[in-house]
Amino acid sequence: MKTILLKLSSLFSKDSHLHGELQFPIRYKLLLITSIVLLVSMSGIIFLASYFFRKDSEVRVKENNIKINEILSLKVKSDLHSMKQDVHITASAILRSPGSANAIAGELFEEDQNFLLIGAYDVSLNPKFESFNDEFLQKYDYQKSEVRTLLRNIQPKLKKSFSGTTVIWNASPYFRHPILCLSFPLSESKDTHTILVTLIKLDSLLDAFQTSGPVETFLVSEDGSVLAHPDAKVVLSGINLNDLPIVERMKKSTVDNGQFRYESKEGVSYLGSFKKLGLGGVGVISQVREAKIFEEVNNIQKRNVYILIVSLALSFIVVYIFAKSLSTPILKLVDASEEIRRGNYHIELHATTHDEIGTLTKSFVSMGRGLEEREKLKDSFGRFVNQDIAELAAKGKLSIGGQRKYCTIFFSDIRSFTAISEKLQPEEVVEFLNQYMTEMVKCVQDTGGTVDKFIGDAIMATWGALRDSKQHAKSSVEAALRMRDKLIEFNKGRGTVKKPIIQIGCGINTGYVIAGQIGSSDKMEYTVIGDSVNLASRVESLNKETHTDILISESTYQEIKSDYHVISMGEIELKGKSKAQKVYAVLGRKSDPDSPKSLSELQKLVGITVVKKGKK
């Protein structure tokens, strides 16, 4: 048993080490539930079985006590009546023929060797006759004087017989053998002046009380003295049992029988019963120790507890093996879900069972593949559509329709792109544009912007349209300055026909737009529309005639003037605008000491050559 428990402990500790983050693993729950159910059910069965077995044993013992008392009382009563009858017949004959006393008494002594004395006495307890069994006296070495001394000592007891009662008394302490003294009136109705007294050896009565088994029976007199007992030494000692509860109950009882549970002075519990003979206040008592009665019940309980422990240990092993076969695939699913949470959707997991767990495993693998394909689709989709838009669309957070948004719109354009592309092969144009766009788009994304669309060599982006931002104007200007820096790096090593130097113009405007999904029922795209968008495009186109690379509108200027050096380009009339618009050229950050301080420094930095006319 100890080995089994140690084995289970090692299994649990190993499992806890592997999955310590799980506070209540399934296998432990199964073990706990199964153990509780088994423990409660078996304990209940053991308790109920023991309880009813105990009750049944108690009932049987009580019934047995009653039966034993009934049988013994009938036996004792019959024997006492027989003794009285023999004595009465013999005494009456002697009183009628006093001269034949020895002969008549001798017949009785010869018939029953247990009689020691037969005598008749008057109210003064003077003998009318006394007949001794000389053979008995010689056999057991008793003297007549000893018997007469005994009779003198018990005169107060014997006198009770003159009132018409039968006196039964244990005379054994005065002899070396169990001797019973029996006295009763010669005639209960006529002559109450003469009583008959006999002394008789108790062999026949003692034999009746030699019962086997746990039940102890004995005969007690009216004063509580033991008259007959399975142990002859108790009879010889003449012990008084008045302090025994069952004896006390019998003496006080108004009925001739009864039974109850009681404890002795030593604290030992008994089940006892009594039966009064209705003769001389004598009663038969039987008792049995509760511990003896329920000894077998307790043994059964112990065996059942051992069976329970073994059953629990075996069930622990069986349930653990079953729970492990059940929880191992689940734990693998837990690990797989952690991998998916980390972004690893390609999981190697195989169903090992053909039950619900196996079905769940297959579904989980299928889900992982679906998520992997979805992620790939989102990644691919994000290459053609803005990554933020792709992610919102995948999550279902991109609502259909338009919203009025206050945001910043950005346009950029490569100068003289037509002339550049005419000198390159189509493949070279695509390669060159991809390299350029990669660098420029990164600047937009790093500042929180959203690329709205590519229009040939032009880029349209927004800040604050798709995602709310309080610094959208500042972020768009910051992106334009980063584009300037990236373009300067990009142009290093360029200057040939195949690798021409690139110059761009950027236009930025801040204002209200309608942002949302626009298109047909077959094809839609997320974009912004409105006059603010048109103004940003017009501002971008002014870079050609102002010989600048970044121009912003008045509304954008008001948002960023505290953080950036700008120079006013005056009011310029724009197509589609009835009123001239103020535009500003962005020189650089106020926090940057190397920022251009004038328009000429800016033109020199970005390589703009001032000419009266220029071609795109």
C-alpha cells in the first residue's frame, strides 16, 4: 500500500512540474471527483451495513437473553417446586409418624444424594424434627454442629417463612460446597406455626447455568446474593450484586421481566435482561458485554475499511491512467493554443483517439490552418491595401459608409517622372518605383499614417482618418521631413541614366473629409474625399513653381507652427478655389540645429535648381 501511494505521489509531482501553471488539471479533478464519490458511497454502504448489522445483533441478543431467562426460570422454578414438594411430602410423613423419621428421611436422602438436611421448626425455631444425611456429612466431612450453628445464624431470615413466604438463601459461604437453604411454611393456609427447612447441594442448579457463548446467566436471591452462577467460586463467596444496575432494576420492577442497556462500575457496557420466578423473590439474570456482541461487527467494519483503502488505491491508479489518456491530448491542445497565441499557426498535432477529444484535435488543427491562411491572406491583402485597413476588415471593424473626420491629407509626386521613365525599360521602372515606394511608405507608417493609394508615381496618405489622432498634422509633416532625409540617402550614388536622381514634391492640408468605403457593389476601397483632399493635391502641385519640396496649407500651419521652421510663400490662387490660399514651405524642425534657415539653404540641401520654367 505504501509503495502504491509513493508511486502516485511521484506521478503527481512529475505532472505538476510539467504543467505547474495549471492549478486544477483535469486529471486531478477526475481523481478527486472519483475518489470522493467512491469514498462517500463505500463509506455510506459500510456505515449503513454496520448500523443495521449492529441493530440486528442487538435485537438478536435481547431476544436470546429473554429466551434464556424464560427457559432457565422455568427450569429453576420447576426444580425448586420439586424440592419443596419432596421436602413437604417427607416432612408431613415424619410429622405423622415421628418414630419413623429416620426411615422416611432416609428414603429421600437415598433418592437424592444432594439433600443435607430436612427439618421442621416451630415459631421459636425449636426443631420438631431434624434429619441429617449422614452419608453426605461423612462424604464431605461436615459436622452436625456446623449445620446447627448455620441455622442459628440465619434465624432472622428463616423467620420470614412464618409470614407465609418462601425464603431462598445461599448458604455456600458457610460450607466448602455450593449449598442452598430453602425454608417455607408447612401449610400456607392452615398451619403457619411450623416451617420446613432444607439444605441442598446446588449441583443441578449450577449445571443449568453453565451456558456457552457470550451470554452470562446467574440466579440472585431477594437480597441480591448470588444463588447460582457459571463460576462456582462466585457462589461460594456469596457475593452480593445489589450494586449491579440490572439487579437493582429487577428488585424495583413491578413486572416479572425486563431488559435494558447499562454500564458496570468499571464502565463496561452490557445488554441485560431479568426474569422473576415469583418464588422467594428469586430472579434469573442474563447479561452480555456489548463489546462481545459487536466484536464481529467491528471486525467487519475493519475489513470493509481495508477493502475501501485498497479500492481507493486501485481506483486512483485506474482513474489516473484513464485521466492521463484523456488529459494528455487536452494538454497538447493547451500547448498548441499557446503557440497560436504567439502567432505560430502551423502546429503538428495528430488525433490519437476516436472520441470527442480526437474530433476536437482535428478541428483545432483545421482552425490553425485556417488562421494561418487568414494571416497569409491578411499579409498579402495588406500589400495591396493598407495594412491597418486589412486588419480592421479582417476583424469586421471596418464599417460600410462614410464618416466626417477632421484629419490631415498628404500627397507626394516625383518630379519629371515621365522623362525618367522614358529612358528606362518597364521592368527597370517597376524596380525603381518599388525601391522608392518602400522607403517612402515606411516613413508614413512609422509616423502613424495610412497610405490611401498609389497614383502612378504619386502617394496619397492620411493621418487621423482611419485611426483617431490628436497630432495628425504634426505627424504628417514629420513623415514628409523623414521622406526628405530618406530621399537624400536614396540619391547617394545615383546620377546616371539608369539611376537618375529623384526629387519629389509634398503637399499637406488639414481639414474635414468624408472617410469610408467607397465604390461599387463588386469592388470597394477605403479612402477619403472632400475639398480638403483636393486642396492638398493642389498644394503639392505648387512645389514646381515655388521651387520647394514640402508645402503646407494655412490650416496645417496653424497646427504645427510651434514645432517647425516654415517660410510663407504668400497667397496663391489655386484652380477650383475662388479665394487665394496661403501656403508655407517647411524648412525643418525647430529642435534640429542643422535645419535649413532659408529657402536657398533648403533648395541647396535637396538639390533643387531654380529655373524660370521646368518640365515634369
